[in-house]
Amino acid sequence: MALTGVEIFKLLPKTNCKKCGHPTCLAFAMKLAQRQASLDACPDVSEEAKKVLGEASAPPIRSIALGSGDKAVKMGEENVLFRHEKRFVNPCAFAVEVKDSMSDDEINNTVDGVLNSEIDRVGQKLRIDAILVSNASNDAGRFEGVVKAIASKAPAVPLIIATGNPAAAEAAVKAVADKKPLLYGADESNADAMANIAKTHKIPLGVTAKGLDALTALTEKIKGLGVEDMVIDPGARTAKEIIEANTYIRRAAIKKNFKALGYPVITLAQRDDKMVEALIAVLGVTKYSSIVVLSSIEKWKNLALFTLRQNIYTDPQVPMQVEQKVYKIGEATPESPLTITTNFSLTYFIVSGEIENSKVPTRLAVMDCEGLSVLTAWAAGKFTASKIAQFIQESGIENEISHKELIIPGYVAILSGAIEDKLPGWKVTVGPREANALPAFLKSR
């Protein structure tokens, strides 16, 4: 079981040096107990204490990395059952299956689909994260060749090597070991050999068993063989089984600190019926899967799943926001209009999108209001005449435009006079209340 704050405090230096960023060692200990701080923050902790506290302060679900480089996927580290309790940490990864029994053209088309899957939504880059290569042919040579071909065509995309054949696994993993793939397919029949491959190449191992009791016994066995990084598959395939198994796993890890199930979960969602597959994938996203494997990646399915994942893995305590600055939309000139809004991401992208639709080159001043929308920021005293005037003056925009006119959102029309008082020589124009009226408004000018 996890240590209490007082038990952790007994193992700390008790110097109250504040080097960890907390006022006392006791305060730091309490944060460690709540898993809201890292032991690494204390530079003076003894090696003996590190051994004891390292396990106690670690997240209940182990952190695993899939792939290497900029597109590597981080999984695990979750410490709550429900997002509103705090937040979910690492978004689940979407992977598409490529069978080595497919033709070369089919494989190339699927890989191209992955490479072209990225979309920009509310300032975030969303994409299919990984490719699962399965040994459907049972031909070790063909399997190795397909893995090499995919790695060559898409070198930055993380790979999942899926086979229960240790010989095929060894050859395929060896060819791409530097890319840190996940080897999936360890079960009771091949655990020793598969664990040896994962340990030798220092890669995570995907472990599968039918039922939680069998899975628990298998993860403990593999950990005893020296493999710490695992992704687990409880064998759940129907919607009912997935909800039950994933919930039991998360509750055991979070509530009971049950280490044998404290690993990221992989869900195989592949179905012949694409709508059913999408629904199964939704269950995986909403109920604790760290990897969701799909059989195909149609754009309609991508958009639905990307949007769902983005919403669930957004920190509910921290509004999404964009950088404070003056953005040029279109080929803005010194004569172009100057508008202002807040830095709530959704507000920014809706407003900027409507300005783009107008085809009128415009400057959009985005003011830091801690990620709040216009009305909310005004009500909270963060989008006021004084602060707007200060932002405009400090932005230096006056040196880039040939006029002194600022267009403000219609919802805060009440601020127009006060802003003019704070910005001598400026004219404040009240714009539309709704963003969808911006194109007509800008064109009319």
C-alpha cells in the first residue's frame, strides 16, 4: 500500500531547505503522498530513502513510452478514476493494424493514411499515433520484411510488433529496436521467450491473458523475469467485457495500489462493421484504454475519435488557451482593421476562422485572460478597459498601423467609452456580438 504523508516525512532530510519548492519537508511529504510531486525535487534525499519512496511516490499506473523522437507516445501515469477529480494525464494512442498478409499496395496505402491523418483542431495537432503490424501470415520472413518496409516509409511513427511467435518477434524487433517499438503477444505459452526479447532490446512488452486473474499471474511472472515496462490486454473483446475489465483494472491500480495491474491497457477494437468499430473505440477512449487499435482510419471516424479524445484529455481545471499577441490574418496592411478578443482557444479559432471567411485582411489582438471567453473574462475582471488599454499600448501595434481604431466584441460594448478614455486619440468601434456576423461586418467597412 502507498505510504502516508507522515511515513514519507520520516524518510526525508527534515531540513526545511525549500529546495523542492515547498515551505517544509512535511508539506513536500504530503504532496508526495497525494502523488502531486516528484521525489526528484528533493536534492538531499538519501539513497536508502529513494529506494523506499521511489515505489511509493510513483504513479499507480506505470509510465510507458512507445516509440522515440518527437512522435513518441507517452502512456500511463494516471492517478484518478474520473477526470473531474483532477485530470487524465496522457491521452490514449490510436493505432491502425497492418497485416503482413496484405498486399504491398494495401500496406502502402494504409501507411500513407497514417502519415496524412494529422489535423489541427483548436491549436493541437491530432493524428493516428502508431501502426500495429500483425503476423497474420505466420511467415517470419514476410513479417520482418513488412516491419522494415513500414519503418522505412514512416520512420517517425511508433510501431507495435504483434506476434505470438518468439522467432518472428526476435527478427522483427531486432530490425527496428532503435525505434523502441512495443512487442505485443506475450502469453502464458511464450512468456519466457518474449520477456527475454523485450529485456534484451529494452522495449515494453504487451501481455495478454483471458481474465484478470490470469493476467495478474502473468504480469507478476514477467516482472520476475526482469521486464518492468508492460502494456496489458485482459482479453476483453465485447463492449461489456471491455467496460468491466478496464474499470476493474483502473480501480485496482488507483484504489488498491495493486501493482500487478498497474499498467497501461491496450484495447483491440477491430471490427468488420466500421460503425461498431468506432463505438468500441469510443469505449476504449472513455474507459481507460491507453492504446486503441483500429482496422481502418476513415476520415469521419478519425474526426469523431480525435475530438472525443481531445475533450476527455483536456484538463478541466485549466482552460485551453493560445498565446497573447497580435495575429495577422491574411495579408494585413497598415490600413487593415484591428480587432480584439480573449485567448480562450475556442474563442480564438472561431473568431479567426470567421475573419478568414470574410477575406478581409485583419489584425486580431488576442489578450491573455487566463483562457476565459469574452463574457466570462469581463465578468471576472480580466477583460476590462484598463487591461485592454495596457495590452494595446504594450503590444507596439500602434507603430504597425496607420489608424487608431479598435474593434471590440459586441458583448462588451459597455467598455467602449472607458477604453477611449484610457487610450487617448483612439476610436473604439463596437463589433458584432456573435462571431458569425464578422464577415458581413468587415466587408461592409
